[in-house]
Amino acid sequence: MSPGHGLVLAAPHRAALDAAGRAARRGGNAVDAALAAAAALTVVYPHQCSLGGDLIALVHTPDGTVRAVLSVGAASRDVDVEALRAADPRMPAQGPQTVTVPGVVAGWAALAEAYGTPGALPAALRDAAALAREGATVSAGLARAMGDHAERITADPGLSALLTGPDDRPLGEGDPLPQPRLAHVLDELADDPWSFYRGAVSEALAAGLRRLGSPLGAADLAAHRAESAEPLSVEPAGTRWWVAPPPSQGAVLPTLLSAAVDAAGLPGPERTRLLTDRCRDASAARDRLLGDPRGQRLDLEGLLNPAPLAGAEPPKPAFRPSGDTVAVTAVDSSGLAVSLIQSVYQTFGSGLCDPETGIVLHNRGSAFSLLPGHPGVLRPGARPPHTLCPVIGRSDALLLAAGCQGGRAQPQILAQTLPRLADPAADPVAELEHPRWVIGARDIGFEEQTLLAEPGSLTTATDAPPLGLPVVVTAGPTDLAGHTQVVRLLRDGRLDGASDPRADGGTVRHTPGTSPGGADRRTGAPGDAPEAPHHDPADHAPAPTRTTLEGHRP
């Protein structure tokens, strides 16, 4: 990042903000800061993300180009699909059979190589190693997750070792969280990130996976590559939105953003009905049509323009993937923007931590179907359907990077927040405080399709719920309504952003020549950066909604 460029970053934990600030002081750009935050989060948030998880990101470059980075790991080439199918018609929720190749580290390396500053990623990984060795403590969120999943922790020797103190009692909020084995791995990755897939770290991890009973081996790790892909996009009402292509569920977000724009002028009850209707359609399409486009032709049109359910009941997820995700967003005043999301899927992922490396392993494989002919069916070497859904937006007035926690409800959450955030006069803090609703079944803790609403989120009476769905109104804000992170570069050069009040994070600002701003939920003060880069007005002129499949090859 050249002198004179500032940046703002939003993340869900103070350690991530501190790491991003250090990266910025070293001269890093928005991607460098995001990678530093992401590395720190794998140390302090083992219940939500780790080196053993996946990553999907979107990057907007100063020349206006947007690319997707999908580092989604595949199932083992030696997986015995028939044995799993004979044992149960559904994939197990956790355990060794749900571990797919972890993609996070390859995603970091791909982002750093394409968009980062030389030396920034190794420095960030060494900072994360120091945090793992001596600086991390148990956050309130981690302590809650440990209390909610105590049996899962006790059942696994690796998690027990990670989260139990020297007196054999469970760690509590504020307790030190030393992770010397993970620190050693992070130091090795600082020297060579590809060691995770083809080197000493890979050898140690493959041996650990074998001991845990996973079919993954060294050859599976060595075969992994992060994919640089053309995103999908839609342009309703003059703002162009980019999302990641399959296997990301980002493919269903364009229809919801268009529906939100179409509903904006309707009376409250009609607006709610239209958007909830489309959310149900999109969720059903995702569950029936999403899979790995490699090796098969997906019904992409069915994902982008879901057919109405017409009263049919959408499929039910097998389990509730709670606590699954962290989002980091950053924009600098050169026009470089990144939305990066990484996760272990369900809380503590597969419920397994490799004791030798200290790596918590995700359970993304649980999202596979075992139904023959389903596009998301488990196949050797296939990638599972994925919930991670980063987004980039751009108009004549602003550039925006956003992402959220929320599992399968991520598109619903983003559809309720992004259209308002596209208004340059909007206060990002106020918009993220706005009450939200989500629709789901087992994924939000119910046995039947239910609309879970924060107080004030519905403009129709609960005794006449949209679509005839049962409505449950929460006592207040809920984690199930997502943890959204957003940063914006406005046309006049100002940078602002916000971190969701439902999370424990904040935002950090860096202005060259000063110390980075402290953690805050808002950063709206004018910056000293140059005007946002100009793009051809033809790219942003108001026009009928259109969806673009930019180079996508099913």
C-alpha cells in the first residue's frame, strides 16, 4: 500500500483487530490486514475457525476487477461411500468421516500471492504463532461454546488437552489459552505455507488423521489447490453485487438481493411476505441443486432463479451447524477490498483436534448427501456444498465488502442488510443493529420450518405470519441472526464500517503516520485518503435487474 492510503477492517475479535493493525503499520494493504486478522482468529476462535477449516473470499482490485478465491477441500479419494450409505442414509454430523481436506492455508497463500505485499503473510503467521505460544486467552464466546459442548470436548483427547487447564478443570473466560504445538505449526508455515500440503506439517497431519480414523491421507492433502474463479453478479437499482460461485451457496444470494430491491416500495406486510417467500425458495433450491461443479453440470439457472415452492416443504438439514464461521472485511483507499470467510462448520468442527499439531479439524463433509444422483452427493475427490457466502458491492457512490456468520441463513441475513448499506448516507452501525429474522428448521433449532424473529424485525402481526409459517420472537438479539462485518469506501474518499453488535468484535482504522484506531463498532470519521477510483458510469447506471454469469463453467 503506497504512502497516503488508509484502511478500515472489521472482525469479530479484538485479537484480530490488533493483528490487522500491526499488518497495517508494517505497510500492508487491505488483504494483508485481513490475512493477519484471519491468522489470529485461528488461534483465539478454535470453536469457529482453525487451520483445519475452509476459506472462501472475494477481492475487488483498484482497477475494478473482482475475483473469487475458493479454498474448499475435497473428500478423500479413498472414501468408502457405500460403507457410509450402508451404515446410515445420511452423512454423520461429526467424526473422522466428516473431515475433508482443510483449505484455509492454501487460501491464505493464494490471496497473499495475488494481492498481498511481499513478506506480509509470513509476518502475520509469526504474529499468530506468538499469540498461540503466549498471548491468547479464552474469550466469552469460546467459554460459552465450551459450556454448550462440554461432552464433545470430553470425548476427544485433542480437544480436552487444548481446553483443559493444568489442574484438569475446563478453562474459563479470561484463562490463558497456550497452544505450543499450534505455535510450532504456524512458525513452520511462516517459512513455507505449502508445508501444510506437501511438507513436514502435511506429514504430521496425515499421520494424525490416520490415527483418528479418517480416510484422508498425504496424497489428498498434496492434491489440494485454491481456485481463483469468476464470481457471479447481479445489478439491481444501480448497485452491482458479486458473490462466489458453486460450491458456495452464494449462487442463491442474487435472487434475494433482487427481491429485496423489488420489495422496497411495498407496504410492510407485503414486503416481508415477498422476501420471506423468496428466501424459502432459495433455501430449497440450494438444498436440492447445490454441489461441486467439477465433474458434473449443475443447474445453475435453478440456483440463480429458484422456482417457487408453491406450498411444498423444503428439505430439512440433518443437524444444526451452530457457531460455524468468522468473517473479516477490509477496504483500503486505493480501492482494494476483501471479504474473507473461514470456518470449521459446526462448533468445534468434527469434534476432533489432532493432538500432535493442535489443529481442530472441520466437518464440512457432513454437508454431503448420500442420496444417489443428488448434485451434492459424496464422491471421492468431490467438494461439499458450502455455506460460506462473502459479497462485494459497488456503485457510483461507494465500494463495499461484507460477510457474515449465520450458516445456511447467510444469504437471508445479507439480503436484509446489504440493500440498506448500499445507501452512502446510511450509518453502518445503525444498520447492523437493525433487528433481523431468519427462516429455517433444524439449522436454527426447530423440527419444522419456522420464522425466528428478533423483536421489531417483522412489520406484520405474529398472529398472521408470512407464508403460514410459525413465528418465534426472541427475547432480544440472537446469534442466529448472524454476525455481519462491513467496510465501505465512499465516493468522497471516506472509509467507514461496522462490526455486528451480536458479536464481540469491532473495527480498526489505520491512517498512515498514526497509530491504528482502537476497536470500535463504528469508524465513520473522514479519512485522508484520495478519492475512490473512478469506474465507467456505464457499469453502474440504473437498469433492470440482471444476473451475470462471469465466465462460470459448470
